[in-house]
Amino acid sequence: MRVNEELFMKRVFTQVLLCVLLSFCSFSVAGTPSGPSMVIPEKSFNFQEVEEGKVVEHVFRVLNRGDEPLEIKDVNPG
């Protein structure tokens, strides 16, 4: 019986140690993402009816919630 108890305890200890190590690995991988993170609070704007030939404009705020500079290289108006 003594050998079975020791074997059981070794298995339990190994499984607990494995669980602890895996939890540390998941915390390091699932940390906060780095890099730029673009946030546009207002996704669209409706000008309603516009007279032909009239110039209209609207400013959209673009925020960077990341920890690195955000580079906007191309914009395509819709």
C-alpha cells in the first residue's frame, strides 16, 4: 500500500505543478496587447439633403488608444 500512496502523491504533485506552470504561461501570453489601437467614436455622419454644388465637410475624430504611434497611410472617402 505504501508504494501506491507515494505514486499517487507524485502524480498529484506533478499535476498541480503542471497546472501552475500552464497558468503562468497563459498570463504572459494573454497580457495587454501592444502597438497602435485606432478608435473612431463616430463611425458615420449623415449630411441629410445637400444643395447641388454646395461644399460640405465634417471632422471625424481618430484616437489612438495603443502604446505606439498610429500611422494612417491611406484614407478612402465613401
